[in-house]
Amino acid sequence: MAESSERNDLSDFIKCAICLEIYKKPKCLPCLHSFCETCLQMYITSEVQNQAKNTDESKSKVDETPRESGFRCPTCRNFVDIDDELKNAWIQKLPDNFFIVSLIDKYSIQSESKICDACIFNGKTELAVTWCSDCREALCQKCQSHHRKFKAFRNHSFLKLSVTTQQNVTSFSGFIPCPDHSSSPAQVFCADHKAACCTLCATIRHRKCSDILTLEDASNGVKDGKVTQDLRKRLDDLTENIKKKISNREDSQEKLKVSKECTEKEVTTVFNETIAHLETLRSSFMQELQTYEQSMSKTHDDEISKLSHLLTRVLLQRNLLDVSIAQGSNEECLVNIENIRRTESQIKDECDVFSYKASNGRISFTTNSEFRDIRSNLKTIGKFILMEKCLCMQTGQIKLLKKESSCIGNDICNAIFDFQNNVIITDYEGKRISVYDYSLNKKSSISVDDCPRDITIDKSGRIFVSLPQLRKVVEINLKTNTVQEMFHTTVDCWGICWMNNDFYITSGTVIQIYSSDGTKKEDIETSDTWMISGKENAGSIMYSKQETVIERSVISKSEKKLHTLSGAGLRGIDTDYEGNIYTVGMSSNKLYQLSSDGTLLREVDLKDFELKGTPWSVRLNDKNKFVITTRKGCVALFEITPGPIEQEA
């Protein structure tokens, strides 16, 4: 099964994009895309004919201009310039893609039938035992013997076809050919050049080298040697490095999509407040935004594709090393190690071209002052800004925008941001939900049946509130100022969070998961957990246990301790759009900012802001604002101005 899966994976890399068949003499264009030589010839001929036709049709309309001499790559559409007179010779001079040729060899070697190709032409079916790398054919023992009798085929390289295990990458025949004389065995090893060769090469090419050993002596103990172990570790580290870069770009791409959705909602909200004749401007802006997002997304796709290709190469080298150690002789292991080391260096150089972190690609929207004034000379409704990686929340400046101590009752409260630039606050003592603007001016309020404790919002903007004493969750409709019961819980629902179309309920000793229709799905045992946050794109929930910040994977159900803050008395917790974690200490009276991996970035003493009461919760919006509530009913609105990113060592 593993071998069949590997062959299917290889087949994706050895098919021509034009004929969709296995490559026949693959040629590589300057843009690095490869095609069959015949397919490329037919494609260029067709392209040139189309160019000539288009030029003839346009001569009556425009002045005659120099015509492009070349064609566009069928895959990336980059223009390739060629001389018409040397067209055929130019194609023949294109470099062969030997990497694809080697993949085709590997694909053919792994063929499940392994029938002799020469015997098939004679109507026979004989089991193949060797593979000719030069002719790329499988041969039985008899055909191989005849193959070697001809002078033209005498120096061809042969590989034994053997039954492979699940982890095999190639087969070892016991014969190590000299790199320059394939028919002669490699018997000596030049330590100066790190290369194995035959005795003739040692006499001629390496006669001035000072350290020449027999292959047997040079390979003694190589499998358990420090060089082999270091190489294995570097390959593992390189694998992990590439995986992290791919994951980083996938996260960045998801953030790009989320920020695009938020920007679209903001654009729509602003535009709907204006008159109808601006519809054309809105459509133009949205099209530009879509194009920009697609452009950025393509960049991430290209980088992920290239890094995935590097990862495949590293894994192939890693498997080859394991098989060499497990099945090969010391001599074979030595030779393969040196080849892998050279390949490893090439892959590492290609990997280092990519920075460790991708641009987060976040897009924000800024409204033009002219648009707000609704002036007749408007040309656009605003502009979108790509948040480059040179700015980040980790080094941003924190500024208090507004605080209010008397906007709600003198008791515990929680707050969130909606999509209309409002702050929605639960008033536990007053049994109501209140709506405030960014200046903390009250806009409206809605009464509920009991004391509301926590509040959350889904992707569509629906607002949900937990009523722990009644053990139920209700939905708050701000447009109609109504309350609708959603479902009942089996525990006191102190904390609530919406993530991945599920409700996460905390009651101190258990975390319960409910589906959107109120069906209970799972219980997770915990302790001293009162509030919860979700990293939807990462598929994990965050919560605190007095002194420790916890991350739990929704997929693997594993719990990970990110950071411990002694004596903090942690309560509220949330994350920003970069994945940084924010939590407040009820005992320490501080705001803590942590990186996504749990590294403490900074502590902010909230006493400096003279907030009434100790901090209870913290919530962030999708940009750079956050709100902190206290146990005395104080609400404080803050803003983080993104700062320069710290360069990695």
C-alpha cells in the first residue's frame, strides 16, 4: 500500500502539462517549467501562427510595429524570447530536466508488474530483475546478458529490482560504480575530495591527494559515526524548519482571508450610509480589493508550493539515509552520505531564501475624509492598507482611549466588540445588556431574565450571552432589542465562547461543548476555569487556571501549558489577529501579553491607569483595540499602535 501511494505521488510530478502523459525527453524553459520536447515544438508552432494571424488582422488598424519573437509559457504565461530562424535548434538546446528523468526512472522501477520490456516486444512475459538507467527499461537476466554484449550498451548502469519494504526509497545491488567509469567498481575513497572512485581514478585524478583510503577502511563505523548522526539531525531540523514555514504561510493566508471579509463588511457599512449614486464607486473598490487579495494569495500559494517541493526532497534524502544505514553496506552508506550532504546543502540554500515568517498580509480599510463629507468631486470611497510584516502587535504602543466607572452596576461585567464599532457590555447587577460607542457613550440597553455573566459573537455578528443562574444561553438581537432563548446547559454557564460553529461553556470544573442547535457534544474536565477564548483558525481554545495559561487542541484533545505567572490570579483571556495572547491578573492587577507559543512579551501594570477595581476580562476586536473590565464595573478601552517587528537573530 505504501509503495502504491508513493507511485501515485510521483505520477503528479512526471506528467507533461500539455499532453498529460509521462514526459518524453523533458525540456526545461527559462522559467523552470518543463514539457515534452515534441509537445513544446507543437505548442510554439501554434503560438507563432496565432501571433501572425493577429498581426495580419491588426495591420489595417494600427501602424506596423515590431512583432514579439517568442511565445508564452503554457503554465506561468511568462514570455520566452527566441529567434525565429533558430527556433528548432533553440528547442533542442534547451536543458534536459534530469530531475524529472530520475523521477521517471524511480516510477518505472517501482512498477508493480516488473515485466521485462525487451521480452514484451517478442510476445513473452519474463520477470525483470534489473533496470537500465540509460535506456530506462526493465530487463530480465537473459536480456541483460545480451544487453552487455553490445559495445554501445556495455557501460550502461544497472540497478537490481528487488522487493521493497514500506520505507524503502531505492534498492542496493552491492555494486558501487566509479562516478567516471560506471563499469568499474569504486574501491578507494579520497578523503580530501570526499569521493569514492576506482583505482585508475585514484592513480590519475587523485595522485596529489594526501589522504587516500580503501573504501572498506574509510567506511568503517560510518553508520554510527558522528557525521551520519549529525546529518540525520540536520535533515530532521530542516524538515521541521520547512514545515513551520509552510504552516506560517498557511496561517498568514487564512488571516488574509479573514481580514478581507472584515474589510468588505466595513466597506459595505460605510457605503450604505451614503446615497445610491455611489454604487459604481463601491463596485470598483470591491473589485480592486478582490484582485489585491488574489495577488497576495497567489504569492502564498507559490511559496507553499516551493517549500512543499523542498520538503519532499528532504524527506526523500532522509529515507535514503535510513535505508542506507539499515540495508546498505558500509561502502554504500559512505557514498550515499556524501551525496546526501551535498543535496542537503543545496536544499538548505534554497530554503534559506524564504524568510522564517511570511507577511501576515492583513488588509485594513481607511475611509477618505472627502467621502465622509459627500462632496461631488469624489473619485474613490477609501483605500485598503496591507499590513506588512514590518509592523506587529508585539512591539506596539498601548494607549488608553477612554475609561468609565459608572456606565454599569458595581459588579462583574464582560464586554465584546461587534461589527458596527460598538462595545457590548454585560451588566450582571442590572440584569441587562448595554451598547456603547468607542467614547463609551451609551446607545441602548436590553433587559434579560437573569444576571448575564459572559458574552460572545459569531462570524455573522450574532451575539450570545450566558445566564449561569438559569443555566441557559440566549441570543441578543440589537436591531429589534429582543432576547431569544437558545438552549439550556447542564452546568452553571459562567464563561461562553463561540468557535468553529460550536459553543464552549466553562463552569469552573468542566468545559462543555454544545453544537449550534444546543446539543451537548462533549465534557472536558478542568479546574478553576471561568473564562475561555478560541483561536478559530488554529482549532484550539485558550483558558487560564489561576496562574497558568492553557492551550487545548480541539482536534487532538491535548492540553498544553504555555506560561505560568506566579500569583497572578488570571481570569480573562483573548488573542489578537497575529495570534498573540492577552490575559489579565486579578491578583497582580496586570495585563500580560504573550506570543502564540507562550513567551511572555510584556507586563502592563493597570494601576498606572487608575482603574476602579481589579481586572476581570479582556477582549480584542479584529484590528487593534481592546477592552478591559474590572470587578467593580469599570470599563476601559485601549488601543495598540503596531510597532516595528524585531529582527530574528
